[in-house]
Amino acid sequence: MDGLPPGFHFFPSDQELVGHFLYRKAARLPCQPPIIPTLDFKLCKPWELHGKALQAGSYWYFFTRRTTERASNHGYWIDFDNDEPVSIGNDMVGLKKTFVFYQTPEEINTNWVMHEYHLLNGIVRHNSNSSSSSKKRRDPKIECNKWALCRVSEANQDSHTGLLNDEEAELSCLDEVFLSLDDLDEISL
């Protein structure tokens, strides 16, 4: 993440993703520093996001044009769960949809998960950190239906997705070493 201070970590909440980043993109307001790129996710396989999207830990973030068609030559995203509301205070300002990527032509279910955030029509509030003034500012034209913010990760790296249960989780190399040490103890007895 060029231009950011050392030690900077990008781990925004759902509310921050919708209320700050997506709102500013939809309202055509600058976001400084401009760290989240705009991509056409139809042109990228999820495992090719490195270097194209903002990577923070095991997540990749990017803006994209909203569409009902989430298919490409590489595969398609299937809606996995019900929409989750995103609220700021008492105001519901957006929705979070969860998708799973299927690779074509084999129709293989992958471990790639995408959370797509979008604004609700007409229910957008601008959080201003500046002091209030007597001047009334005109709200910018907001393109609620035009933009989505996506957060993509691999399910086996993301403990918050809930897509894998404990029986399906793979052991790490370190876990396998510790388990083999237990076997050696039993043999030496």
C-alpha cells in the first residue's frame, strides 16, 4: 500500500466500508488516500486479484460496477446466503451479499468467497467530521445503484465466513508436526 505510513493496517468494518468508502465512491467524492481501485471483476479470476485489488491480510478489496450478471469466461459467482443489512446508528444504509465462485467449464465449487456491499436507494447519510457551519451544503448526486464494493477471500483462510466446518478444515504443517511428535512419544514408551 504505497503512500501509507509504516504499520498501516486496513481492516475496516462493514459500516466503514459502506458509510465511508462506498458512499464516497457513489457520491463522486474524493477519498484520500485513494487506496481501493476500481476493477471489472468479470475480467479477473479471484486468485488473480493480487496486484490488481487492495490486499489487506487475506482479503482483496475493490470497487466495481453493480450488475445482476456475475459470470465470465472463467466462472460465475452464486449467491450463497440472505442479504445482511448494514446499519450506521439506527439507519440501515446498505446491504451485504455473500457469493461463492464456481469455476467453468467443469462447474467446480471453489473456496473463493465474495462479500458485495451496496448502498440502499435514498438512505445514505453523509458523515462529516468537520465542524457544523451555518452554510447549508447541497448533497452530492449519489449513484446508489451504480457501484458495489467487494471484499474477496479464500474460505479456508477466512474464519469468519462459516463456509467450512471443523471436519473439512485442513491441518497446517505445524499441526501435523505436533501430531507426529505425539505419535513418537507413544512409540518411545
